[in-house]
Amino acid sequence: MERRLQAGSLPAEGGTPSVRSDAKRQTFSNSAMTRDNLLFAIIGILIGFILGFLLASSTLQREAALRTTPSAQSQNLPPNHPPVGGGNQGADPQQTFTQVQEAMKQAREHPDDFDAQLTAAKLEYQIQRFDQAIEYLLIANKLKPNDFNVLGMLGVANMDAGHFDAAEKWYRAALIKKPDDIPVLDGLCAVLLSKGDAKGAEEAINKLAKIDPTNQDLPQFRQKLTELKSAKK
């Protein structure tokens, strides 16, 4: 009887305590796995969203920088300096090349045409072929020796080509025509500083300051002059 009672004393529903306990643990385990998987999925989606946002933002910033940021060379030029390679940024390279070729042809076929020489020089300068631009400017200068614009352009082109002695020569020739021309005087200051001519640079800077006291290049010129003098002590 005891054996039957012992054998039949277990509840009819729910199974044994150990089985129920195992079932609960399995249920909790499955529930925990479900929560963990859901949490990982949410984290994965958030990370993907953030990375996508950062990538898109970075791409837009790079594109904006390419559209709006001037080149390092143009940043160091005087404010009245003509654009270097920037006049045709949106133009078709093939079209620009064709224009240069046509201008060169016209200048060579018509060596006595002042305007043809000037056009060829400007196009050569825009694509940063400074020495070639100088060649056409020299021809234009022979045709019109007293043309102030050509004198100034010869100063600019020689400065950008690194021919500082020649640049100084042409800038000074232009200043004879117009002693108070600010862009030319500004260019002369830059050339003399590049040459290491502290005395000449100081004279030119003082003259520029007298004519245009608020010139934005003056602080930079004065700093370079100070550095130049210190280096020679």
C-alpha cells in the first residue's frame, strides 16, 4: 500500500518538480536568448545607421571642400593677383586645350597682332604655363613697350615662374608708369621678400603702407621682413 501510495503520490499534472524546474530553466534560457538576439539586432541596426550617416556626411564635406576651397597656391597670392588655373575650373579640359591651341596658332601666324599675343599669354597663364605666357608677353611688349598692363603681367608671370630678378625688373618698369598702383607695388613687395632683399622690401612695404594702410598683405609682409632681418643677424 505504501509502495502504491509512494508511486501514486506524485501529482497528476505538471510532472515532477525536477522536470518543471528544467522546463522553467529552458523557458528562461530561451527568453534570455530572445532578448539578447533582439538587443544585438537593435545595436547592429543603430551602428549601421551611425556609420552610414558618418560616411555620407564625410563624403558631402569632401565634395563641398573641393567646390569651395581655393588651392594652396592661390591662398598665398596677393588679393589683386589674377587667378592661377582657376578661371576655367568648370570648363571642359579638352575645350580649354583647344582654345589654347587656337590662340597659340593665331599668335604665331600673326606676330604683329598685339591682341593675339595677349590672348595667348592669358590662356597659357591660366593653365600655369608661365614661361610660355612670358614669351607671348615679351612679344606684346615689343609691339607696345609702354603698355602698363603688359608690364604688370610680365611682373606677375615672372614671379609665379620663380624668375624673381625679372619680376622685379618688370614691376619697377610698371611703377614708373603708375607709381601708386597698389597691385603692382604689392607684387614688388612679395618679390623682394622672396629674393631676400630686406632693404628693398622694407622700402616697398613702407610705400605700400603709406598708399594703402589697410592692405591685408601688410601684416604678412612685415612678419616676413622681420624674419628676414633676424636670419641675417
